Amino acid sequence: MIIITGGAGFIGSCLQAALRARGEETVVVDWLGSGDKWRNVARHAPDRLVAPEALDAFLDSRPDVSAVLHMGAISETTARDGDLVWRTNVDLSTRLWHWCAREGARFIYASSAATYGGADRPEQFSDDPAGLEALRPLNLYGWSKHVFDRHVTGWVAGGAPAPAQWAGLKFFNVYGPNEYHKGGMISVVKVKYDEVTRGQPATLFRATVPGMADGAQARDFIWVGDVVNVMLWLLDNPQVSGLFNCGTGVARTYLDLAHAVCDAAGRPRRGAFVDMPEALRGQYQSYTRADMTRLRAAGYTRPFTSLEDGVRRYVHDYLATADAYL
């Protein structure tokens, strides 16, 4: 069986859908809560749902697991509880790594582009482990992911026992269906869609970088289907291990994104700029672009979806339908 932590969440549930379509036996580790999060897995229910607090006992029973896909985390970039973030994003990841190493299972986990912190040039987004020491994340979430990346690369370099296959994926700005439970961490695509379909302009933050035009902040936006394809490829290629960026390799401006949303929704291109909230100042990435050299060198050849095509698909196939779930 395959364990997916966070398997009822955004990326995890999309991955769960793809694995069920392949006929895989899956165990989702997550809480469904009392809201609509259950809809994320309504069409592709797992064989078993395990509450996160019961995970250790489940693993102690030594289930026949081929791979652990660790998507579960506290992913809010505004998180403030350092002890909780450490327990969730570092301690849990560490326990899963060592369990997979002992049991001969494979381990694929979610890292983040937030580990790159204030990087603002393409060459600063290399996923070469040799450059990890120089990274300075801007927030607690990014720091916790960076800590675990450094733990992993240190264990591997030191010859410590490792899972049968391991991969850490630095996800860039992922968007797509099943993210609706994420509250303030929902993608900008969904937020802008809601604005323009209410007849409002698409609002964007004013630039805080000297000399940068408003709306010119740029990110590497990646369609969730492309993220899932990368993880499926890793499962199909167990000889590949390493720390890899997971983006498109292209930086697009927020103004590009707003225009793509307006076009896909059939609304006029209207925008407005607002000041960045104080809570985000000093920890906001105004530029990201994944260097995809190492994943390509490892053998991944599929093209990535363009921003316009991904937004169009998200709007037409999900957001503008009666049932927006995958």
C-alpha cells in the first residue's frame, strides 16, 4: 500500500485521485473535520483513513507499505507557533524518514520554494544540495522545510540508513482544484477568480521592491496536475533520488496571472493595487523561478503547463462548474 500524509488536503488529494486511478491501495493520513474537506476525496476514497495522532500506532503495526508520500505539514507562511511547526514539519518528517529506512519503503516528501527566502535572481534558485547552507528563509514555515532538507542531505552524505528511494520536492506556487479549504493560503488564481466573477477588479499588492512596477512581482506558478505527474514519475523511476525543485522554470508576473484569470472567466481585464499587509512585509517573496536543471537531468521530460492553459483549465473544468472538486 501507499501512505499519503495530508492526503485529504490540496496536493495530497489530487495525488490520491491519481493513485486510485492506477488501482493502488492507499492509506490517507489526515483529518476531514466538520467542513467540506471530505469532498476532496469523495470521488476517490482511500482504503483506509488514519487520523494523524494514530499514525505512530499504525506504523508500529508494520503494515506492508511500498511508499510514504509525505504531503502533510503546517503550510501557512504566516504561522507563528514555532514549537507546533517544528513538531509537525520536522519531527514527524524525521520519524517517517527513519521508519521508511528501517522498513525498506520509499519516501517522497514536500519541501517548498519558501526555503529560498529573499532570493531574487534566477541563479539563486538552484536545488543543488551544496547550496543549502547559503539559503535564508523569510518565515517560520520556509525555515522548517529548510531544516528538514538539511537533515536529509546530511544523513545521506554521512552514509546513514536511507529509504529505498527518497525525494524532496520544493513546490513552487501550486494552484488547482481541491484547495478550497485552505482559507488564507488559497492560491491567488482562486482569489482573483472570485473577485472578477463578483464584478470587482482583480486586486494586487503594490510592489515593495524599489524600482519594481506594481504587479510586476513574479512567481513560478505550477498547475497541480504537473506536480502530481512529477511524483508519479518518481514512483515509476525508483532509481531516482534527490532534492528537486518542482516548478515550471518560468517566472510570470501577478499581472499576467490576473489577466489570465479575467480572460478565462470571460471578464474584462480590470485591476487595482492595494498596499501589502504589514503581516507580510519582510517575508514576502517578490520573485521565484525554479531551476529545473537537476530534475531534467534525472530524466523527467514532460512539458509543464503554461500559466494561461492552467488557469483556463482550472476555471473551465472546475471553478465555473456546479462541482469544482477533482
